[in-house]
Amino acid sequence: MSFLKKGWFRYLPVSLQRKIEHRPNLQKVLNNISWLFADRFFRMGGGLLISIWIARYLGPKQFGLMNYAIAFVALFGSIATLGLNSIVVKDLIKRPENADVTLGTTFVLQIIGGLLACLIAILAISYVRPNDLTLKLMTAILGFAMVFKSVEVVRYWFEAQVQSKYIVWVENLVFLLFAVVKVFLIFTQATLIDFIWVIFAETVLMAFFLLILYSFKVGQLKSWKLQYGRTKELLKDGWPLMLSGLAVMVYMRIDQIMLGQMMGDQAVGVYSAAVRISEVFYFIPVAIAASVFPSIIEAKKHSEALYYKRLQRLYDLMVIFTLSVAIPMTFFSDVIIHLLFGSAYVGAGPILSIHIWAGLFVSLGVISSRWIVIENLQMYALYRTGLGVLINISANVILIPKYGSLGAAIGTLISQVLATYMFDILTHQTRPSFWLKTASLIPINFIRRKANGITND
């Protein structure tokens, strides 16, 4: 019972504690989730406070320009990772004996991907904003930071081992250090570019510490191996997810890009204030999925019924959580924005009340994306997110000129509903995911029976 006497587990009912005690894998998952939650609550909460402080200091126009640059570079993030995250984690779980080859090959591939992403981002911003030298410099700095994302392979290994607490230690150490640096910049009246350089330095130092962590806890980096055959396998499996990830980032960030082009940087600043609050909750499904993913893969090996039962419970949990956030946020958005960001950002209240509902479908999308990887349906992830991009861009073209920033929020919500939820009903291969989601959103008996009968179809 030593595990259950730690942290919040001791507050669980005794009967539930006894069930968990006899299930070591569940203990490991719960422990991993608790570490991820503690990390995200600390860093996302603290990060939001720092972001609010920076937003007040810079004002809507400069804050909007900074977020425009961040959103623009983020569009190409999937090129840097090559869509290999879930693929590598799955491979490390299924074939741990090949870990050195998988990690070494992925590391090299993601360095190349980072350089390519940086180059594309610089060329793209030169075309979109040819006369904005400040924005070009910001894009170049943030773009080059993507090269250091190659060290994310260390995170993949610890995720596969369900040992996220070590990553949490490193991330929180770096976060605390740079939180102090950002506050120092505010007090010393630093420029916008100074904040961009700090973001770059934070990425570099994080990569350095992750490499040290792996060397200390696992083994020497020189044991990693680059293998040509493995390169072809990873690229073959990863390219649909890379394109899918690119599409995801487009329809997650295109609203800010189009808003900046059509309404100006100040509109982006006000919109970003709402988005920062809305997206602070997105870590919940990501953290839970990262911890539960290995156990769901193991369940599929033993029983399809158990596999889908665990998926259904995961969807149920996501819906309950997101509704508990979205409903009160809808009614108190104006008060929250005014309290946190001040009167300069007062227009962000109505935006938040709409954008917060996108989180419900984002959480469903995070889980179903993992399901797609398990089922080897990567091409459907590409189709789904491609649809989301087309819908979001079309909605923004129609709604932004008419409703401004509010139209961008509406467009984001529409695209999330249609891409992450409704798309799955279109094909036989993805329909099981649709019924699981629907059973969580509308838990009536008929739909529950349909979802429970998936394994008999």
C-alpha cells in the first residue's frame, strides 16, 4: 500500500485503493498521470500568469505580433517532428530491444526535419509579410529553435516506460528558471525581441537537460544508432501523421494568422488572450492519453472487448472534464478576462465563451488520434485534419470580415466539431471511434449498446 499512501491516492475510497493495490499496471499509470498533472498544473498555471503579465506589459498590438510569430512557426512544427511521436512510442513498447536504433534514427531524422521546417517558415513569412523585418527576425529565431526539438526522442522513451516524472523534474526546473528571466525582462523594460530570444534559449536549455537526463537514467547517447532500413520504415509510417499534424496546426493556428492578415496585430492580441485561457486546459487529454496509451495497447493484445471498454472510459472522462470547464467559463468569461488581462483586452470575453467549447472536441480528437495509430489508420488522420483545414479556412474567410475575432472563434469551433467528431461516421474503418465519442457525448441506452457492440461488428 506504500504507493497508495502517497499524494492524492490516500484520499480515494478504501475499496478503490484495494482494487488498485492488486493491479500494478494501473498503479503505474495513475502515478504517471499524477506527475503529468502536477507538472501541467504548475507550468500551465504559472505560464498563464507570466503570459498575462507579458500581455499587460506589451499591450495588445505587440502581444498580438508575438503570438502571430509563434502561431506562424507552429504551423511547421509537424515537419520538425515528422509525425513520429506516437509511432516511436508504439515501437518502443512493442520492440524494446530495438530502442537504440529507433531513438538514434528518429533523432537524426528530426534534426533534418527541424532544419527543413525552419527554412520553410522563413521563406513563408518572407512571402506573407515581405516588409516586416521584425516579424522575419522573430520567425527565424523561433524557427531555428525547432531543430532542438529533435531531443524530444528522450521524452518518447520515458513516455513508453510510463516514467514521466523524470521529464517533469526537468521541465519544471527549466520553467522556473525562465519564469524568473521573463519577469526580469518586464522589470527592465525589455523589447519584444528580447522575449523571443528567451523562448529560444528555453528550448535549447530544455534539450540540453533532456540529454543529460537520458544519459544519467538510461544509458550513453553513443549507443544510439542510425539505420537506413529503420529510416525508411519510420518515414513510411510517419509521413501521413506528419501531414496530419501539419493540417492540425493549420486549423489550430490559422485563425490567428488570418486574423492578423485581415484585421491587424491588435486583433490577434485580443484573440490570443482568450485562446491562452482556453488552451491552458488542453494538457489534460494529452497527459492522460500519454499515460494510458501503453496500457490500451497491451489491452488490445489480450481482448478487443477490454480494449474498447478502456477507450470508452477514457472518452467518458474527457467529456466530463471538459464540460465541467466549458459550462462555467461560458458564463464568467467577461469577468475572467477583465480580471486577468485588464480593460485593454475586454473584447476577449465573448471570444473565450465560444472558443472554450472547442476544447471538448480537441480532447476527443486527442484520444481518437491515438486510436488511429493503434489501428494503423494513419491516412484517415490525414483526411480528417485536411477536412478541418478546409472548413476552418472557409469559415474564417466568411466570418472574420463580418464578425472579426468572434468569427475566428466560431470558425475554430465549427472545424473542430466536423473534423474531430463528425468525420468518423463517414467510413466503416473510423465509425467505431464515432460511436465511442457519441456514447460519451449522448450517453443514452441505444448509443451505449451500439458502442458496446463494436467488437461484434
